[in-house]
Amino acid sequence: MDWSTVQLWVGALLTLMIFSFLYKDNPFYKFAEHLFVGVSAAYWMVQGFWQQIVPNLLAKLAPGSFENIIEAARGQQPELVYIIPLILGLILLTRLIPSIAWFSRWSMAFIIGYTAGSNLPRYLVSDFIKQVEKTLALPLVATHADNWLQWIMYSVSNLVVFGGVICGLVYFYFSKEHTGAFGRASRAGIWVLMVAFGASFGYTVMARISLLIGRLEFLGSWIRSFT
Amino acid sequence: MKISGIPRAGSRAARLVAPLIALTCIVLPFGPASAQETSPEVVTEVVVPPPAPPTSVAAIDAPNDAGHALLVTWQASPDDANADVLAGYRVLRSQGGSPFEEVGVAAPGQDSFRDRVPENAVRYDYKVVSFGPGGVGESGTAGAEARFQWFDKTRVSSFVIMLIVCGAIVFNILRAQAGQKMYIRKIAGMDAVTEAVGRATEMGQPVLYVAGIQDMDNVQTVAGLTILGSISKLIAEYETSLVMPCSRSLVMSTARETVKESYLSAGRPDAYREDGIYYVTDEQFGFVAHVDGLMVRKKPATCFYLGAFFAESLILAETGNSIGAIQVAGTAMPTQLPFFVAACDYTLIGEELFAASAYLSQDEKMLGSLKGQDFGKGVAMVSIFVGGILTTIEGLTGWPVITMLNDKIHWLWSGG
């Protein structure tokens, strides 16, 4: 029995063990679950050390010691500015010592504060400004069309987008009571969202079905290996 | 000896055939190509001239960047459009009188090249050489130094929008802190929190809380943990147990801090159990396999999924549904919201997730921030409305004044 056959058998049996959860919880599923969690946790720990800590921290601080492992460290000078993330990382580990565990909050505050600040301009442009830009460029009625039917189709399409965006924004307006005309616009907004979710649901389910087919094909190749 | 078929010279047949052969020899060179190919060739060598060099070569510091880049520009060679003569432009660089070395190649039609340089404030000289089959044409030289710029002037409009939104947020936070009452509309999912936690208490089953599968650098995870602060306070008051598997170690640490503080503020520090909040694995489906198993074994009465979710959303929500738990979900991932809407009792859609923490805590800063964000949405709605009308009038009439106004609105929202 060669190595690829062993891999095929292990993969197929673990797949069946996970699928057995569809019937009910059982010892086979528990075994596969614990194996999956244990192996993946260890894998990510090793990945984190060799893909992040070694190249992005240790090899920067002491490139000479890592030039045989990290090609980019060869001939480089130590970059002492990396002492700052080293200290922040060590502070994070103070959680393990109860008497000074509070100290780790400084690192956490830095991580959350930095990421919030650096993400603000990025998300503001991609999730807000660019969306508004594309919508306000739409004329309410089509200004160019080859014939009346096309004019009606373009105009209806533009009005749906225009009205849908305005009503969607009204739904997410929190500091005013949703009553009267505002409430009706808000209800129209949730309808627009639900239609969008329906389309997204169907699209994603199709993708999941293709994943299932892929797994069943794998099981099929395992069954064919019997013959 | 007479050979059959071949007329003898001087015979009558020969006299008739000879002019025919001569005529054929004259006509053949003007025949089809195949006929020419079989004839003896006369090769004429075509000499391709070298391309004319590009002119007006200039080098300037690339604007609106952090340095380390120069922009080399030139006026295209007169042979630029002639593909037989010019194949492209080589950009050569020299520093401090060193020999010129090629740093890039530009295609015909191109009249600029952005070069990454190793040092700021150091002069680099450039030459642009047009090349082709006939040789090369060398330009004069030009040089410049790369400089660091503090401001990217192309992003002024984004800055203006950010000032408007952030200014409104700061202003409203100050108003809230000054005692101004801030209204927030009802958020159905958050109104159900008390009922959901109460149900778990009555049934004697734990509350399951999943803050997504992303790390602390994701704002949805932060929102999920902020809501956890309010919900865990309620859990402490109701003396219910909390189970929170985490897929990131930093999320686990932050969640422990948050829940511990909530138990403390609820006057129940003795009831806080650190073991209820634990790390599982970073692996997406390993984490899901564990949470699914946990659900069917511990049968939590209430499940909260608040944070950033991906493909695991439906798996978790379906399993929670199958055990009969009351489920409240919230995420800003557009592709996962439909699954939560389909399988959960309450769903916080998009920004409702971020508003929920303000709604639950009634914290002045959060309320003021939410009000400020609403002001930004109001500005967006007005801009869309006005922009749509202006675009329509411009398209129908082409009036210059409307075009000018429309351009102003488009600049503001250009994201530059």
C-alpha cells in the first residue's frame, strides 16, 4: 500500500466520520472533531511562529542568526525599531502572571486603537464614499436611449437603484423614530435588503452545493479504488 | 539518333516552339508568387534606419508620495508610430556620475516612467533611449531628487468627508456628555436579549456566545465583544452560565477581561468562571466542528453569534436551530447575513451590530458617536438626491452651470 492510498483512506474515513454528525452526535464524530481541533491548533501555532515571529521579528532583530533560514535576512543589519513590537508582545504575555496581568491591556489597547485608526480612512472610502459616488452619478431618468422601450427600462432600473439606496440608508438611520413617511421608507429599505439577501442566498447555496459535489467526488474516487 | 518527342534544331517544329519558350520566359516573372519563388532570386537588402530619439526628457519627483520615486517624462520619438523602426524606449539611470544602467522599458506610445529609487534627497540622472531593429536613438539627460511629501493632495475630498463625519461625531459626543438626550430607534434583536437570557435561566441551560472567527483587528469582533459586556452583565445578574469558545487567542483574552468586569459591575465577581471562555483553534472548520459538537452536547438555551462570520454562519445557525435554542445573530458580512436571517430568531443587519452596543449600554460616547454617524448618512442621502437630479438635468439640457455644480458634488464624493 503506497502513501497516496493511505492518504485517500484517512481522508475518506474522516469525511465519513464528520458526515455522521448529520445523523446524530456519536463517538466517530467526536474523534474526528478532537483530531481536527488538535491538529489544526498545533498547525496554526507552528505557522504563527515560522511565518510571523521568525521572519517579521526575530530575523529583523538578529538577521545574522537567521540568515540560514530566512533568505531575506542575509547581509541585513539589525533593525532596532523592532524592539517596540517585541516589548508589546512580551507585555501581552503578562496575562500569565496574575499579579501584573493588567499590564497586558496596554498591548491590547495598542492593537485595537491602531487597527481602528488605520482602518477608518480605508473603510470610509471603500464602504461609504465610493458607494455614494456611484449612486449620485445615476440620472433619475435615462438621458440616452435608442428607443422608448430601452428608455423605460433604463429609467426604471435607475429609479430602483436610486430609491433602494435612499430607503436602505433610511433603515440604518438610528437617531430618528421610524414613523410616518420615514417609517414607510424604512420598511421599503428592509424589503430592498431582503431581496438582495435572497439573491445572495441562492448564489451562495449554489457555491456550497458545488463544494458538496467535490467532496462526494472524492468519496467516489475512494470507492473506485476498491476495484 | 532521333529521340522521339524532341524537335531537332532547325526543323519546322523547332522554329514554332522557340518563340513560345522565349515568350514564356518573359511572362513568368510577372506571374503568381509561386512562379516567382521557383525562379532564381535577387535579394535586395532593406536597411532599417535607427529610430529618432525621444526629446524633452525631464525627471521630477513623483508627487503625493512618501519619496523613493521619480517620474521620467519625454516627448515621443517621431518614429513612435512606426513599428518597423521603433520597438520601445529603454530608461537608463545613473547616480553620481556612475555608468547609466537600464531601470525599465516603456512601450511605444508611452511617454512617462515611474522609477523606484533607493534613496531620497539624492540626485539621479536619466536618459531615454529609443530602440528598434536599425539601432538606437539616445536622448539628452535629465535629473531630479526624490522627496518625501507630508500630504497626498489627491485625497483632499476624502479628508473633507472624514472631517464632516468625524466632526459630527465629536460634536455629538460632547452634546451627549453635556446631558443632551440622544434617541435611538428600537433594535428588535437587542430588545430580545433579556427574554433570551431569561429563557436560559429558566431552563437551567448555558448561554452560548460566539464573537465570530476574526481577530481583534476586525471592528466587527470589537463590536461583538462590546455587546458581550452588556449581555454578560445580564447573565451575571440572572446567575446563568456562559460558554464562549474563541477561535483567536487575543479574542479569548479580551473576552475574559470584558466578562470579568461585567460580573464585577453586576456585584457577582464570585460567579465569574474563566474556564467558560476558552480558545479552540484558529482553523475555521476545526472551530465549527467543535462548536457544533458543543451545541448538541450542552444544549445551550440561547445562542448569540455577534461578530465577523464566513462560511460557518449557516452551519452554526442550523445546528442551533436543530437543538431549539433561541438565536440572536449579527454581522456586517453581506454574504452571511441571508443565512442568519433564514436560521435565527433575530438578526442584527450590518450597522445594527455596531449600534447595538450603544443601544444596550446607553453609554454617552457611543450614543454621541451613533448620532454623528447618522449625520454622515444624512449628508450622503442629500448628496445622492441632489446629485441624481443634477446628473439628470445635465444629461437632458447640458447647461454649463449645472455641469459645474455636478462636478463639485462628484469631486466631493470622488474618494480621491
